[in-house]
Amino acid sequence: MTLTQNTQPDTLAALAPVVAQLSLEEKVELLTGETAFTLPGNEGIGLAPLAFSDGPTGVRGLKFYGGDAVALFPNATLISGSWDDAIAEEVGGMLAEEAHRQSIHVVLGPTINLHRSALGGRLFEGYSEDPYLTGRTASAYVRGLQARGTAACLKHLVANESETLRNFMDSRVSDTALHEVYLLPFEMAVEDAGAWSMMAAYNDINGVPATEHGHIQNSIVKDGWGWDGLIMSDWYATKRTVESANGGMDLVMPGPDGPWGERLVAGVRRGDVSEETVNDHVARLLLLAQRTGALGNSTPFQSGMPAPDAPSRREQLRRIAARGMVLLKNDGGVLPLADDPTAGDPAGRIALIGRAALDTVCMGGGSAQVTPPYQVSIAEGFAAAMGGRVDVVDGVDVRRRPKPASPSFITDPLSGRRGLRVAYLDANGEVIKEEYQEGSTVSVGFDDAREVPPAAVRFTTVLANDAGRVRLGGSGAGRWTIEAAGQAFTAEVRHSGFDPGEAVLRPPMVSEVLELPAGAKVTATVELAQVDWAAELAARPEIRLAEESHMLHTGSFTAVAFVAEAAGPGDDLRLAAAEEAARAAGTAVVVVGLTEEDETEAADKATLALPGRQDEMVRRVAAAAERTVVVVNAATPVLMPWLGDVDAVLVAGLPGQEGGHAVADVLSGAAEPAGRLVTSYPAADGAAPAWNVTPEADLGLDYTDGTAIGYRGWYAGNAAAPLFWFGHGLGYGSWEYGEARLLESSGAPAVEVTVRNTSARASRETVQLYFAPAEPGQPVRLAGYAGVEVEAGATAAVTVACDPRLFRRWDEEAGGWQPLTAGELLVARGLGDIRARVSLQ
């Protein structure tokens, strides 16, 4: 039968008659992608092709690079930093609108792996070091997304807390920690929001690949939780055919090739895989399609969605970014900045200093990147909010290598629009295709592997440069030839690693500085290197992959980018200019931070120290300025050796396309930084309960912290006290807490406490409730929280209900849960500021 809207089934069992209409070959065809981000349809059963899109900070669409403009959202830690379910649900709804606008069925998010070590490169995509805050935020996000018919995809199942050797490493974690900590966010998003899909991770867990882990995927997630959703692989993560099909994975991505297809058909014919197992995979796929409107004659996508630069979208993104920012320090109430319009009064002037002020990092690297319609820098936000009061000064270099050319620095010679001309060439140098592109990065052979990849790529553009020194180059493996103003240089670069993902996420780079006239025309051509990734991997004896492993059959994909930027005067001159500006102004605002080199997919950090000479810059500015405010443009912890030298510190995260306006709103007092830290800040490198992210020689990474992740381990004394505790955040209010009272409850406990806003302005408080079990070895854990907005001088009663899933422990011997009832509830503003204690008998 062909399904219509009136015959839509809503359970796996109800889809059995539809599955029965398909031959084995037809079933298996549906279980591997057709392209990088699409699935095949089947007209015979009324199944339309499905479209997926990466989605942590925006719905990018079907192109990895160079797609249409889409809204760039504040990063995940700014969403969770609000500690507000309404914010997370609003974000989910906005992402659904972006998905409808682009005809996307499934958004590949949220990322709900935990911040186990602050060195993790991809932490900016995840919500927190705490499983409960992560799960609660994810549940609200999923509800907002799926209420509009767009599927969420919880990722990455599971124990994928670091990026180093992520395709091959083995996360060695106890069954107790898996259940109590790392699976809890997934469990919550299933139970509380009914998430429709998940993504299996690249890594192994206790020696078994995540894509084959029947204990997790079948026994726990599908059977134990009674979940009817679909589990897809991460891209190219599937390592074996029979084992993954039997291990609970339902869909191989991307396509069109992979380890299933004919191999899976053969496995069924041999009896290695039951056809009933295949039927279950197909039923789960069809249920996902039905839920998103792709099964039957429905109209899944709504029209009239806001454009990514619509006024309503701008307002939302600006407000949400500001809402999650965290004020760590504010000595003397230096923030918000006083509005002093007195002309010529140095106390009313502001020196805005730092590379991140001019080139604000609004998003992280890897698959979370999108093409936004614009990005507001902090300098632009300050100019709009404070006008002539602000003197902007560049800061020290913060990058280890140059980034692709900004659209504002390049112009297409044919159309005159900002951007460049891209030509794809065959082996004879003939043009296969030529197009205009605003951005300077393209992907080759990835978005649709069915296309024959070019042999070379040529960029042509006119620079918006003044006469002088310009750095030119490119990223991507191959032989580069750069020509400009009668000058040329040639260089060949190769991949340094053995991971195919490097070709797209961290391609090698070449660059040189040339002396050029103003408005120079540049041509950059790369003859693409052909890499045999199977041979590269075979040369690594510690990595053993089956012949059918998707990683060995990735094809020839890569990312290629044109590099161009004005070469600056050097850090010494910049530091002197920063000191001079700070001395002349009443207040110095120094913007420091990380870049997408540090906060990115496929690589971890080696240190929490700010890159370049940023620490020196802060110290020198603080010594020269009357008042110094530091804005940290980073989503994850950084070291602050200058903390005692400055008056205020604001963590602005990666604030999205409205980031500069949001920071200006917060510093001017137009918005309150009511966010709270979602991850503790170590005082020094290594001073944390978990630190190492590099697997041992046998590729194992031991989760030695067990269930005492993050602040839990610090509170237990497993490391020196953090610089700032999880949950810390000052806001612009000040608070007195009354006596906490335990409420009668038949389930998990609840506490009522009275809070009074003792400041002169309205403010928002987040009351946090932690459970410290009496049972030995059981760590403290966040068990509930509630936010309240209170007028100046007013009082409010706040009730915080605990989640019962935090009052249990996993019994490995019995293979089940045991209750935790005795202990103490801590009412706190972060564990560094406990305001009341309530005993539980």
C-alpha cells in the first residue's frame, strides 16, 4: 500500500505491512545515504527522499561549504549558560524554522557529550560538564525542534568527550559511569522529549565500536528505554557490516557507498543477519520519515519562515546570546559601564582593545560552521551602542596560521560582488564548472560523491588591499601556484596525518607575504593531491580496520580555501598602541579569546593558555588603565593569570551573528549577563579531576574519574580547587537567601527558599540545588535548579524540584538501579557559594 496522510502509522508495529512490500534489496538500499546529507526515497511506498543538515549552531543545509546564508546561533554553552528551559526550547523552535525554510527533515543536534576535560576541542558544541544540566537543556531544545515536525538527532552515542584519534580510540569507562553520567543526557532527552533519532559515535567503548555496541544500542537504548527511534552512524564511522547491523545501528551515513549495501544483503543470505533485524532498521527509518512528513502525501515544510537576517531573528539571536553570558568578576561595580556623555572627559572614554574585538569569533570550527548573512564584531557593536566614546585598537596575533580570506577583503572580478570566482578543472586544465562564491572555502568530492571530482581548483579575485604587505596562500593538499601583480610562488603541501577527516576539517596550508599594489588581482590554483587513505591507515599497525570499514572507502574528498590578509605591523607595535590607548581612556575593555583552531572538531587543545601574547597584553593594559574589563571570546575555560590585575571579567562565548551587539548590550547595561558557568574553570593546566585527552599507545583512554566528573571531582578533593566553580555567575544583582525548607513529596525531594534582590536594579537569580549522598563514594551532583526574576529590593519564594534520576546509583553486580535517599541538599550559587543546607534522612 502507498501511505497517505489519513493512513499514517505511528508505531513500529504498524509499519510492518509497509516494510513487507519491499524486497530485501530495496530495504537495504534505504539504509545507506544517497549523498552526504540525503537519503533515497521509494515511490512505491510513498517515501520521499530525506534531507539531513548539521545543526549545532545553525541549520547549514546540504553543502558543507559555500551554501546559502543561514542564521548563525550562539554556541551551545551560551544556550545552556542561561540555565533556562524556555531559552533552549526557543532555540529548538528557531532551528526548526530554519530547517523548514531549507526543506530539511532532520537537524543533526544537539551534541550532548560532556565536558570531561577542558582540553576537548569540541566542547563548544556540548552543553556542560554536568549530565543533568546537559540532559535538561537538550530535552527543551528537542521539544522546541520536534514540536514543528523537524527531527532532532542526539549525538554522539556515547563516551565521545575528546577528539584526538577519535575514529580509532577506545573510551574505557565503567558501566556505572556509563549509566549514571554519560548516558543520562540521552536517557533524559528520550524520556522527557521523545527524541526521534541518535547518532552513534566514532570511538570504541570498552573495546567495541560505538556503531556495533549492542549492549548500549540494543539492550539499553532500544530495549531498556523502550525507544522507537533511529540510530544513524556518524559520517564514515561504520567499521564492519554484520556487527553493526546486529549491534543496533539502523542507518549508514553518508552515501552512496558504505559497508552495508551488497555486503549486508549477502550477510542476510548467509544467515549472519536476520531479515527481521533489517526489517526493524527499515521500520525505524520509516517512522522517522512519517514523523517528519516524508512518508505519505503530506506537505512537511511550512512556508513564510523568517529570513536569517529578518528583524525578528536578529532580536532573538541578540537577546539569547546576551542571556547566556557569564559575569565572573565585577569589583567595585565597574560594570555596567557608566553612561558618561561629558565631552572631553577621559573618564567617559573607552579603549576597546584586542584582535577579537575587531575579528570576533562567532562560531567554532568543523561541522558546526555555517555561512551566516553577516557577523557583528564587538567593535561594530560598541560603535553602534556608544558611538564616539570608543577608541578601537588592534591586539596581538592570536592564530597559528592564517584563516581563509574574509569576503570583505575579496571581490569577484566578473560580477563586482564581494567574494571570488571559482573554477573546477579537469586533468587537462579544461574548465568543468565555474561559479561565483562569496566565501573563500569550497568542498570537493564530499557533498555528492557521485560526482567525478576535479583535478584542480582555481580561485580568481581582486583584493581590497592598500599598497603594502599581504599574506597570500591556500589550504588543501596539493601543488599550489599563487600569482599576483607580476609575482608568483609555488609550493606543495601534503596531509600530515592518516585520518581522512583531516582533508575537510584541518587541511594543510601554505602562505607567503608579498609586497603588492592596492587592489591587486590574484589567481591561486591548486592541483589536488590524490591520497590513498587506505594505504595511510594500513601503515599504522595499531589501527586495525576491516576491509569493509567505511573509513577505507571515503573517496577523494577535500576542502580547499584561498588565503589572503593584510600583513600587520607586529605584536610589539600593537602592544605599545594598546598601552597608549588604555592610558588615555578612563576604561579599557580588552577582548581576548580562542579561535576556531582551538575550539573545533577533530582536534583537542594542548593547553588552556590563551594563544599568542594575549596574557601579556592584558597585564600591560591593566597596568596603564584606570579600570580594566576583560571580555573572553571563548566557549570553554581559559587560564587567567592576570585575574587579580583587572576589575571585571565577562565570558561572552561564541555569540553568533549578533555577537557584537549582544556584548555591547551587556557591558552597557541594556541587558544583564544572567548566565551561570556550565563548566568549572581550572586554575592551571592539569589542575582538574580529568585532563588527558590523548589515548595511550594501544589507543585506550581511561575514564579514571569514574562518576566524579568535573565539579563532582573537585568537590571530593580530587584536584586543587578550581578558579571558578560550575554554576558561578554574578549578574548585575546581589542576593540574600532566607532559610531553605524541605517540601513534602512522595517522589524526589523539593526545596523552597526565599531570595531577596538587594541591588538597585531588577535581576535574575538561578537557585541551584545539589545532592550530596551519605553513601560513601557517591559524589555530589546537581539535582535541580530554577530561575526567578526579581525587582530591585523585592523578595521571591523559589521552589526547586529535584529530578529523581539523580537519587539512584547503578549496581554493576545486580545490573540495575538502587535508590539513594540519605544525605544532604545544598542550596547554592555554584558549589563555591553554598547558601543553605537541608538534611535528608
